[in-house]
Amino acid sequence: MTISLYNTASRTTEELRPVNDGQVGIYVCGATVQGEPHIGHLRSASVFDTLRRWLLYSGYRVTMVRNVTDIDDKILSKSIEEGREWFAHAYKYERAFTAAYDALDVLPPSSEPRATGHITEMIELISRLIEAGHAYPAEDGSADVYFDAASWSEYGALTNQKLEDMELSEGTELRGKRDARDFALWKAHKDTEPITASWPSPWGRGRPGWHIECSAMSTKYLGSNFDIHGGGLDLRFPHHENELAQSRAAGDQFANIWMHSGLLNVGGDKMSKSLGNSVFASDLFDTFSPLAVRYFLTGASYRSILDFSNEAMERSAASLERLQNFLQRARQELGADAPALPDVSDSYAGRSVDVPAEFAAALDDDLGVPRALSVVFASLSEGAKLLDSGSDRAELARIVAEVELMLDILGVNPSAEVWAGSAADAKAESALDSLVATMAKRRAEAKAEKDFATADALRDELAAAGVIIEDTADGYRYHLGEG
């Protein structure tokens, strides 16, 4: 297989050529744990989890590193606002992020390094930059250390900018910098900050700048040259631009491909703190199932702007309901002949089927999930015809296995145990499915015999029990009524 991905750095789609044969190293910028995770964080996590699953299916061994930024200006200020020690504050929200990732069945990373655990590596990297002439201790006598942007001729390459054209924020101060566009590698400890939020260094007590953290952690776990660096599009500048500059200036080849997931709007407006329209994970999961959220976040092209709304979520839920109804009906029909569920933990090595060629071609082409989903629904339609005709159980079993494998790669297989809830809920749902299937079969037989009175009576009997059944092109679907 040849997998091609859009490289933000080159602004072209490039073939993935791993640094090490058969292995792919991915670094994704994780959470800055200052507060609750929002839907933008969840989109990035879902996108790169889908990429990882596809690489695993494709036969690669994948090392996924996702960091935790547990020290920065915002964490320090937010911890004061909420009245707790900064490290306790960071850990509280780190756990909130982990819970949100788990709710979406995002696979745990191979490594999840915290910034505070890698101060030594950051100091070493800063020292290399100073020795190479690309960084300098602040000229105001503080313990600050800055990257000398003008010293690196390739600065701005990731975002296609020239240093001289970069606009400065109004009121930008030099504060010991040679140039206002230089950025901090090490920040001197301030008397207003807790001493626990600082570490000794050759330049004085302080803490790392944001950008140096990811450069140090990614190369520690993936080496000086690795395959993919990912994150949200909002991180492209200045964070990723600065990462690239300081890493290359220190002599590291760094990432070969830069991938960025698109931004997320809410009701047509950019999600932002200033607009007060942030959608937090805890509120989202109170309203919608995590599976529906994952389907919404995954279903669009990963580089597109995704617009969140209740209507969009309802469309996702309807698509999932169609998938779930088919799989439930098919598994009930197949009984003991139903295929085993796909297992990502063994890189799908034990699968009984392969994905269709069209599905593979879609994901090989810059993770084209919308095209891949169209293949899923085409297979579903084929399976529904077999289910309705009651013919060729072996072929039906093959299609069920194929559909569930495709959905599992996308992280949205309704049959997966992770979405089943408690054992009691699963048992009750299975019993309800069986009862509805029996009455639906009787109703279909009555309609085939043009006994519409009996068919309507069965529908009304279900409705009286709170079950709304609807005819569809694939047979039927049902949901529980309100009240």
C-alpha cells in the first residue's frame, strides 16, 4: 500500500516514506492542561487516532507520542483563580482530558510525556542552540533565554512567511531580546510565581518556554528525525513554526510530514473564549452519546472546517442508527454464525476479511474518510438486501465482518464492546432488539400479504410500549419515543 498525506510544510500531498521500514513515529501536540477539554481538542485526538488505526491495519508498527503541557503561564494563572497548587490544577485537568479521550475510544498513546518530566532534555537542547549561535541569554541580566529568529534563514518556512513581513502584536516589548520576533526558550523565575514552578539552569532559576517543550520531548521518544508531527491548525503558528526552527537550528532533521486538523466552528462562528461559544466535552457528553460525537468529529475531511450544531449532531446520530440497526438485525439473523468483532489491539491481524479496495484507496489518499464512509454504506445496502431476502448467510456474514472492520478503523463501530455500556444495559438492549425484530418480521409478513390492518396494529402495539418503528430502504429502524 502507498499512503499519501498532505504535508503542511510543502503544501503538497506526499507519499509516506517511514524513516524506519515498517514503523511510523507520530508526535501529536496534546493538552495544555489549564482547563476542561473542548470539542476542538476532541477533533484533533479523533483525527490522529483514525490515522493510527489505518496505519496499524496497513501493517505498520506505530509509535504514537502525545505530550501533556503541565507547566505554562496559563496554568499558573488559572490555578490561582481556582485556588489550588499549579501542579494539582494541571493534574486535575490532565485526568479530564484522559477521560474525554477514553470516552471517544481514542487509543492510549505509546508514550504520554509531561513537560515537567523533561526539563533536563530541554536545558540540553537550549544549550545546543546557544553553542550553535541560534540562541542567547537575555541582555537585561535576567535568566531568560531567547531563540534568535534572524539567525535562522529558514524561519517562517512552515507557514510560508518571511521574518521581515511578520507583524508584531501591538505593545510588544523587547525585555532583553535583540529582536521583538525572538521567542523564549527559557523563562526566568518571577517573585510572583511559586518557587515550585521553577528549576535550576545554567542561566538561572526558571522554567521552559512552550515551544522548546515539544521539540525536546518529540526527539527524545522518536529520534532526531521522525515521520509525522500532528496537531490542530491553530498550532501551526507560532507553536509549530517555532518548534521547526529551533529543532532544525539545533541540527535535528525533525518531522518529515506536518499534519494539521482543521478548525471547528460553532453555529457558523469560530469557537473562541471571547465569543463564549466553547463546547466542552462534559456538556457534550451530557447531551449526545460519545459514539455520535466521535462519528461527527471523524466523518468530515480532517483538514476541513467542521461546523458544530445540534442539527449536525442529529444527522450523525441518524447515520449511526442506520448502521446500528443493520448490524443488530444481521447479527440476530446470523446467530452463532455471526463473525468475531475486529480487534485493533492485534493490529487487526486476526481479521477474517479485508476492507474493500475502494475503502483502502480513500484512506490511502490523505485519510479520505468521507469517501471511505460512502463505501461503508454501499456495503451496508448490499448486506441489507441479503438480509431482507434471507439468502446466502455466508455472504451476509462476510459483509457484516467487512462493515464492522471498516467502522472499527474509523473508530465508530457500534458493535464494539466499548460502546455497549454496562452489562445490564447491553443485556436489556439485546432483549429489546430481539422483541422488536420478531414483531418487525411479523409486520413485514403481514404487509407482504397485504394485511395492512395487522401491520398497523403491530406498529401501534410497539408505539404503545414506547417503541417507534419506521420503514426504511434497508428494512426498518426503531427508536424509543419520548415520555
